[in-house]
Amino acid sequence: MYKVPAPLTFLIFPLAYLYIRAVLHGEKRLKLRDGLHLIPFLFFTINYLPFYLMDLSEKTTYVWNITQNFELSYSGQDGMLPEWFNIVCRAVLSVCYLLLQWHLIISFFKSHANQGSRQFNTVKKWVFNLTTIQTVYNTALLFLYIFNALSAMDFIANFNEFKYVVSFLVNGSFLVLACYLLWNPHLLVGLPKLHLKTEQPENVLPLSRIHALIVEQNSFLSPILTVHSLSKAIGVPSRRISTSIGHSKYSNFNDYINHLRICYAVEKINEGYLKTYSVDALSEISGFNSKNAFYRAFKKTHGCTPLKYQKAS
């Protein structure tokens, strides 16, 4: 298996870049010109053909020598070109693709700064985290290449301690990525679908009008509120309510109603409600069915519990 994966390393960063591009722009198939990203992979596959086609006994002897002196793996010449050329090309290519990837991400989210749905933020967090992990991995690998080269040229005598740290970062990057995906398994089910809210059509009722009706009647304080019961209470068809919320920054009906309830709870806290009554009582008058649901919604909005919010205010 020696040197079999070497050309495959030239696919890691191009595929990561194409994956990010597909997620952000909703692409479902590659373009014809994307075949250009395969050129380095094909080039170095051809470069190693003499080694791949080498007689088995000769190849066995060659690999045995490398196991006795691992420096031969990067100071020797396994293909038609010296190994240092492979390493330099891989390092330069990885940096170029990382720069392209960061530019793609930053420019995309800068041009869609007005988006704020839950799914949008999930995808944003995922692509930023993935690229950050790649950056740590690539930076550590570059340092490893540089210090190996300096050691081979006898510019530095020993860098074992530093080598352990860098190797830990390289291997740790894969572990962090694996744990991240294990903790967020929904990211493994195809591409995360990115919903971008378009401009609000003229026939969509502005949420501000619905909001005024809800607040006027305090409809959101009902713990059994549904879109249908709200429709009857304020005299607006449930379909129009759902459509208005769908064109807002809120991901769904419950997200919007919980936002109103938390705003109401905060008003009560600022008035000193918790100095007299319990958090359970605050949860109940704010329209929540349970204390746990109240805590989750409050922490999602303010990043802390109601009691901590009271102390900080």
C-alpha cells in the first residue's frame, strides 16, 4: 500500500472546496470545468506509475529499506519526480484552496447578512467550523513539512518535542471533526439544505401587522396556542400567518411565539417579578407548558437562566 494514497491527498482540499460551494449555492451536480480540480491528482498518479508497476520483489526490497530509514520516504525519489516536489506542491495547493474556501465563505455570508433562520445559522456554523478545523490541520502539517526539511538539511538538530505537538494537532484535527459530526449527525444526511429567504412578495401580510394584533390581545400567553386558534382569535387566516412568519427571521410559528413569550418574561423580570414569585410562576404566566421549555427558550435567547439574567440586570 506504500504510496498508493499519495495522489489521493491532492483531492482532499479540492473536494472540501467543492463541498462548501455546493452547500452554500445549493448545487446538486458538478460543472464540466470542475474537472480541472483533478489535474494535480492525475499528474501525481502518472508520476508514481513507475513505482506502481515495479516488480514485486524489487518493490518489497525498496519498501523494506524505507522502514529501516523513514527519511527516505521524503528525501528519496519514488516516482519520476523527487519527493520534495510532491510535498511542496501539496503544501502550496492546500494553502491556495484554503484561501479560496475562506474567501467563498466570507463573501457569501457578507452578502447574505440579513438572513437569520435557525437552519441558516446551523449551516453557517458548520462551514465555518469545518474550514477552521481544516486550517488548523493544514497549518500544523505545513510546520511539520518545514521542520522535516530543515532537519534533513541539518539546519536544526532535534525537534522531537515540537514534532509531537504538531503531530498532535494534525491527528487531533481528525478527532475533533469526527466528534463534531458524531454530535451533529444531521450533517451527515446529504448536504445541509440552506434556505435563503427572498424578498417578501407584495401579497404577503407583513408580520408587523400580525404582531400588533397578537400583542394587543396577549394571545401568545395561552399555553395551548396553535396557529389555528390564533387565526380565530385575531381574525387572520392561518395560512397567511404561516406565510408571514415564513418570510421573517423566525424559523417557524413556535419559534416566533416563544420569542414573544420570552420578551414578556423579561419585562416581568425587569419589573421585579422574581423578587416576589418563583421561576415556575413566571414560566406559567408567560404561556409556557413547562419550566423546562421555558428554560430552553430563555437560554436560547439570552444565553443564561432567568435568575442569572435578573442578577445581571
